[in-house]
Amino acid sequence: MPIQTLSAIFAALSDPTRLAIVERLLAGEATVTDLARPFALTQPAISRHLKVLEAAGLIETRIDGTARPRRIRPEALIPAADFLDRFRAILEARYARLDDLLAELATENSNEGPKE
Amino acid sequence: MKPLELKTVGDTKVVVTRQFPAPPEAVFRAHTEPRLLKKWMLGPEGWTMPVCICDPRPGGTMRFEWTDGKGNSFHLTGETIEIEPARRIVHVERMFLPDPTPDNHVETLFDPVAGGTLMTLTMTLPDAAIRQAMLASGTADGMEASYARLEGLLLGWT
């Protein structure tokens, strides 16, 4: 994934309204009217948010006659536990390298003399 | 050694704990000396940190730049807020992807324990949405971001 895309996703989800829209869409597809209702926002305001989410690849528009319901892109969904696991794996890899470095430092120190 | 623990606390914090079989002085040095930081604070295989500036004094700046040697790169800037040698680092940082991400306030504590050091890393983000985005982007303080690992990495709440 290009880093520009990552940046777009970050920007898209950093807004509380858009995060709430994504949470609502996780429960099932919804029209702009459905989405505008709980947020006390105008439809054009909601549409602007939807455009940002769509550009980031988080949601898509389905064409159903004259209706245009929005829905989550299934491939955009990774359970929260899963991304926490990935995050943990990233940190583990980093700290495993730090373990190696600390072992090297201990060797350097013991070569310099009887230090702790 | 206890394994790494990672948890979210409240609406805005992420807390990571990890033990190291080395004294706090050594773990602290590895977090503040550029020569050492460059060896471990890296992304996946193939990524290096050609620029590493770290001035661990209150108000001191930091700048880390990573590259995969194939034209992909990104960087982080930050400032040290408080520092207690071998004990505690408080700093703020943000990633440039290339637009800056919201400030991540980070406290790193090094506690002496039997056999080494218990490190407690507490990241505080401005709000729940930004924390979620940070975790989902896989970048945390961002240092480990990579195209490979982030492939397809988006998020859900279910």
C-alpha cells in the first residue's frame, strides 16, 4: 500500500464523525439520509465525509435503482484484535533486535574490564 | 523474561511493557544514543535509518528518517520534554507520511527488576479516534511502518 494511501486512511479516520460513520456502516449499509439522521449534520456535510472515506478506500457506493447506499468495503475490515496482534508483532521484532544489541553492549563492557 | 504486553487504557492511551535482560543504564542508552538507535529502531528487513538525531535534553529535538533503499522513505520528528538518566524519558513525536500525524505523547520508564529492566512505554494520543487510526496504521509511533507490513492493513471494530 503506498504511503499516500496510508496517510489518507489516517486522515479519514482521525475525524470523530467519520469514525462514527464507519462504525455505523459496520452494522450494515446505509443511505446518506440514514447516516445524516444521528449526526445532526446536513446531507451535503455527510456527503463530504463520505467522499473522504470513499477516497481512502474504506467504503463504497452500491447502486440500487435510484438509491445509493454506502457500505464498508469488506476487504477493509480486519478485526481489532487482529491489528493489535500485528502491532504487537511489529514491536516484538523491534525489541528482539534491542535484546541482541544489549547483549553486544554487555560483551563490549566486559571486554573493557570487570564492570557489571 | 515476561513477554511483551500491549494494551489500550482509557480512550487515549496505549501501554506497552517489555523486560530486557540488561540494566536500566544500558536500555536507556539504547533509547537515546543515535549510534545504538540506528541498530534496532528499524522497520522490516531491508529498512535502515540513515538519519538519526536525538538530543535527550528538555527541549532537545529528535529526527529519525527511514528508507528501504528503493526510493521509499518517511520520517519522524519530536522533542524531549523531560529526562531522568537511566530512568525515564518523556517526549512528543509525530510521523510524516508525508502529512504530519497528530502528536503522540510518549513516556518511557525503565524500572530495575530482578535480572534486568522492566520498560513501560505509555503513548497518549489526542483522542480515541486518532488512537484507533494510529494502531490501525500499524505505525504506533510510526517507526515500524512499511509498505510490506501495511499491505491491506485497515481496520474494523468488530
